[in-house]
Amino acid sequence: MTENNSQASDNETVSLQEENDQRQMRSEHLAALYAAHRNPYGKAFERTCPIADIAEKYGYLQPGEEKADDIISLAGRISSRRGHGKIMFMDLLDRSGRIQLYFKINTLGEDNYKMLELLDLIDMVTVTGYPFRTKRGELSLHVTAWDIAAKALQPPPAKFHGLKDVEVRYRQRYADLLSNADVRDVFIKRSRIISSIRRFLDGQGYLEVETPTLSTVAGGAAARPFITFHNALNTEMYLRIATELHLKRCIVGGLEKVYEIGRIFRNEGIDTTHNPEFTTIELYEAWSDYEGMMRITEGIIDNACKEVLGTHTVCLNGTEINLKPPYARRTMDSLLQEYAHISIAELRQPGRAREKAEELGVKLGDREFTLAHYIDKVFEAACEEHLVQPTFVIDYPIELSPLAKQREDDPSMTYRFELFVNCSELANAFSELNDPREQLKRFEAQQAQRDLDDEAHPIDMDFIRALEYGMPPTGGMGMGIDRLVMLLTAQDSIRDVLLFPTMKTVKNEGK
């Protein structure tokens, strides 16, 4: 039995010999198409509509009823075929859905009908015909003309029942998308989520801008950059680790409300929530503060839920999460006291932060770190697992927030929040520091600790100069787009929402 009319079970695997046999058969079919003067890689084709529209428009047809006067043109991939003799059925897939195709020798003519034998699963075809409903109730297209648009020389992944090998899914995303409808749905939703963010912010009067990906100074975040070299300028450069400092320059220049959705690059490890290149949105609004950024953050998520999901409830690993604003607020200090049984003031005592981190099982080794690093690790180990429902963690210590404005009632703390959902940080925001002298002092303090913090970067003096022109009181927020998509599509790994995640190089990959 050939691959064309076999029915594989979900657990069936295709042996290497079977794959080779299928490739050989496909090559023979390709040669036969050329010999018959049928171009296996056709030309542009005007479709009447997506396949899904057929069910909506002709859903009223009763078994045995046809609409022979309505001529429809469709295109897509063959996902199955069955039948023999003078009648053949195939299923045609496009991005929107599936429809059954009905081929009849009396309609197509003997020669054209016989050419159907040269089609294989996942070949791309164009068809023209009219809709009808079979006696068994299946809405179908009675094909009056067809052509091949692209011959597939590779057999379908796992015989079209979905890739199971995770490594293969990520490395050959094209095959994953081809065989897994759920995966296609995730990336369609990703696109719609990003579109919803743009619509929301544009409606709030924000301007979308673009800032440099390459820079001579890596700043705006504590992260290791990727380093490259510009030959013409004979200069070492960095892929950006954040868009923050350039966007604030736009605020200084009077643009007042700006945002950027773009790729960020950090030379760091890979796990379920981290990839070396990822997508963020950063936005800044003059005359606002971190309270205003909470409202904008809630608005972005609320709008995405309404436009893309149609619900504010998502289920992650059996836990229902309600994303309907407003979100809870907790100070970092209150969370540390509740779950780590220690206050920020106590953590500032000499040696106490490291001691507490080790007590919580944080692996630090023999190396010394900054106080900011210890506080961050204590919070991560003791508190984050309790932040399942959306929670704004507010009022961070100044050690953790070099770009945030100090609280007037307690200069050791800052007007900053991080939004946590499902035990993971989703967004980060400040009332932005706009005092150039204080900003320079904090940059210099970071530089003084470079021996303890290998993620500290050279001072961006041009940014200081920009602040000296006067930046109005400003609220700023950054959100991980990939993590938002993970949340709204209930995915456990960032690799499942990145079309082409970073993977370890495999020898002879692609051969």
C-alpha cells in the first residue's frame, strides 16, 4: 500500500527506510509530472476565499444538495486522500480550515483524472469547483479543474499526525506548523496579541518609534550583551539589551508618549522563560508615573484578553488565573516579611542578605555578589512561587532600581513595580529618575561594584547629557511579549511561542 492512501495511527512512526522509499516515490512522481508537461511548481492563483468561509456561507446545504452555479477557487495542501476507480476524495487544508474535495472521472476527463495519482500528501494544489453536501452530510467541493502548485519531496511529518520529538519541532518549525494545528493557533494568536497592543496604545495617543539595535554602549538593563565589530567604523559595538535609554531620549525631545516593540539580545542562559533573543515592549509617557503605568499595563492585558481570547480566564497546569483588572498590590517588603521572614532593612545589615540567600538554598559558591543580587535571589526563592494571580509588587529598594525615582517618604526605596503572574515576572515599571546628577551618581556607584557585578556597563554620558536638557516627570514600563503570549496561550516554555528559538548547533544539521 502506498503512502497516498495509508491511514497511520497516532503512535505510528516512519522508519528511515520508509522515509527513503517515500522520497523516492515522490521524486518519481515529480519526474512524471514534468514528462506530462505539468509544471510541479505553479504560478500565482486567485482564491475566492479562505476555506473556512465555505462552511459559513454554505452551511445551509442539505445532504445531496448542491450549488452548481457558484464557482469557487481554493488552494492549499492535501492532508488525506481516499477512494479509487472513478471517484476520489481528498482533504484540502489552508490556514483557516479544511474541506473535502470530490474528484470524478466523468467531470475531469480520463487523462486529467489519472494525473491525480501523481499527487502525494502535503502537495500544494489549486482547485476550482462548486459546493455540495454529500449524502452522508459532508460539505464538499465538486472539483471541475485542478492544478499542482508545489510538489512536496519530503514526506509529511509523522504521517500528518503531529511531530512528537520536541527537538525536531523546534529545529524544523516549518514541519511543526505543517503538522500541528495547535501550534499554528499559538502563533496566529501571538500575531493578534501584538496587534491588539498596538491598537490599544495607538488609541491612547502613543507613537510607535524605532531605536538602534546596534550601539557603542550597552545600557538600560543589567545583562551581558552580545559583542560585535563594525569594520567601517573600526568600532566594537553591542546588540541592545534594552530600548530604555533611547526611548527616554525621545521623551526629552518632546515626543511625550512613545513605545517600541522589538527584539532584545542578552548573552545569557536558556530555560523555560529565557531565550538569548526575545521580544519586549517598552513605553514611556511624560507627566505620568508608576501609578499611570499600572493602569496602562492592566489596559494592555485587558484589551488582549477581550480581542484575542474572548475571556479573562486562562488555565495553566490546572490552575485558573483571572486576568480581569484591577490587580492586587503588595510591597516587596511585606512579601519578604511574610514568606522569607525578613525585612529589607534586615537584609541591608552586613552579611545578612547572603546568609539568608544561602539559608533558602540559593547556590552562590565562593564568589561575593552585590547586595542587589542577594536581595533579588532571596525574593525569587521565597516569594515568587506565591504570586500566581496577577500581582503588582511595588516599592523596590534603591539597590535594585538604578533608573527609578526615590520615594519622597523613604529615599531608600523607589517608585517601581514588577507585575507577577503565574509565579513569573511579566512587566517592570518605574516613576523614571529624571535628575541627571542623581542618575550619574547611581551609574558611578554601579561602576564601583564591577568586580562584584559582571553585568554592570560603562556609563552612558550622552544619556546624562540628554537628562541635562530636562526630562519631564515620566512613567515607563517594559513587558515581555513572549511571556505574555505564553500566559495567554497557556504554554509552559518560551520555545513554544518563538517561531525559531535559539538551539544548540548540531553537527551536519540540515543535511
